[in-house]
Amino acid sequence: MSESPRRAPLPTGPLTGPRTQLRRALAYAMAGINRLLDALPPLHRLHRRVRAGLEFTALELPVPQAGLDGLRLAFVSDVHAGSFLDAADLDELFGRIAAAAPDLVLFGGDLINSREAELALFAGPLRRLTPPLGMFAVPGNHDHFWGPDVSAWTQFLEDHGVTVLCNRGVRVEHGGASLWLCGVDDLTEGRPDLPAALAGRRAGEPAILLSHHPDFFFEAAAVDVDLTLAGHTHGGQIRIAGRAPIHHSRFGYERGWFAENGCRLYVGRGVGVTVLPWRWDAAPEVPLVTLRAAAVAPAVQRPAAGSRADSGGAPVTMPR
């Protein structure tokens, strides 16, 4: 695959930008507060009530290959294990995902909150998931909490049956057809490399990209990645009068569908929380994507500035 003609812009700002000394100190302080609150049993019960509203959102993606028709993907992002969510909660969550019978389970980053020890919470619950075509993951900014080295995180997941797609891809075959499933490192804390992730993709082969940060769609849409699945925003987590006080995307990629250049992005709301065990107008979500064969996949037009992007999206404004 050739070099991408444009690069996703790095996030900026005190909450979403690179880890300056001030921002790192703030992150440690917030993690400490999160841990103190996590020790209070009533807040765990509150989070369980929030999780009871988990939605399995049914989505469809048109693809030209008839053999891929009916292939189902479960996208699980922003679990934040250790933030009001323990091993028993994970076991219940993964049991519900297993009951949906996806062919693939895709983890979109932020599996843990702020400590590598939180990985141990996944050891038993991951056994509940046995999708026939495997489990795959990319890291998020919280998985990078202590720095760029996520080797322990990667090794744990690989040891427990999850293939980590950090700047690489694999070919998934189904019904005599194939798709290229790939992933990139986190945009804020890691070093995403889209050309490396797409290396090996065949001409005309559908591609699905996992990227924790939705703004990476800016780069993926430039090289015809059919579908980008992202999280990070929690759908706002707490929304007031339909708006989220804290924004994580420069392009308004907050939740739902977006499109550009015939390529699609879906930003999932995730299943966990950070700092507060509460969501408002942003229910937890596991998107279930079903691939649907079409003789010619319909083009998805880029919406005009100020319009809604498909359903559930915010206005798309792509700088040139």
C-alpha cells in the first residue's frame, strides 16, 4: 500500500493532547481519585445499574463479496476494567457478548484504566468468548497510561487468545471471500502507522480498521479503508441538553456514523466509564456489525458542513 497522502492531526488541549508534564500530573491525580471512588461499594452498584442499559446496536456494512454476507463483528471498546468494574462484572458482560454469537470480537482499546494489574481481571472472563474467527485488539490511551511500552499488555492478551493488531493486519476468510482486518496504535499516546497496517491488503479487498481514536478516520478515509471502528469518546459519557461538556475529537466524531470519500466511520460509545460511575444520554454500547453483500456497494456521500452524518452523528468538517 502506498504512503497515505495525509496524516491524522494529533489531538491538542489539556485533556486530550500529548502527555506534557502538567497533563501527566493531572492524569495521575484523576486516576488516584478514580481509585478512591472505586473502593466505595455503592458506586459499583450504581455502575451496574448503568451497565444494565447496555445496548447491542445492530449495524450493516455493504461489501461487494457475496461470501462475506452475514459475517458478524462485535466491537467492544472502552471497558476501563478496574474503574467500577471487576472480574465478575466482566464475566457477565462477556457472557452477554458471547450470547450474541459474533464471528469476530474486536476490542477497540482502553481495556484497562490505569494499572497493568487490571489486566488480571480479564483472565477468566475472556474464556467466555469463543468467536469462530477469533478475537483482535488495539491499544488505547489508557492502555498506554505508563508510557509507550505496552508489551506486557500485548503479551497478556496474546496469551489469552486475543491477537493484537498494533500497526499490522491479518486476512480473514469467510465463504470463499476475504477481508483485511487491521489496527493502529493510539493516536495520542502511541505511534500509529497506517501504511504498515494495510501492508498485505489485496487490490479491491474490503478493509476494516480498528483505531481507538476516531480522528484517525481523517487518514483512513484518504486511502479507501471501507470501515473504521473507533471509541475513546464514550459518546460524551455525560451529555447535557444533547451536548457533551468534554470533547475528544477535533472533527466532532462523538458517536455514531460518519462518512467521507465513500468510507465509513462508526464511533462506539463503549461499555465502561472513567472517574464517575455514571452516564447520561450516552448509554453503554456494543455495536454488532453485519456485512451485507451487494452487487455494487452504494457510495456514501460526504455530508455538507452543518448536516448530520448518517444517523447518530455530528457534523463532519474535514480540513484540507
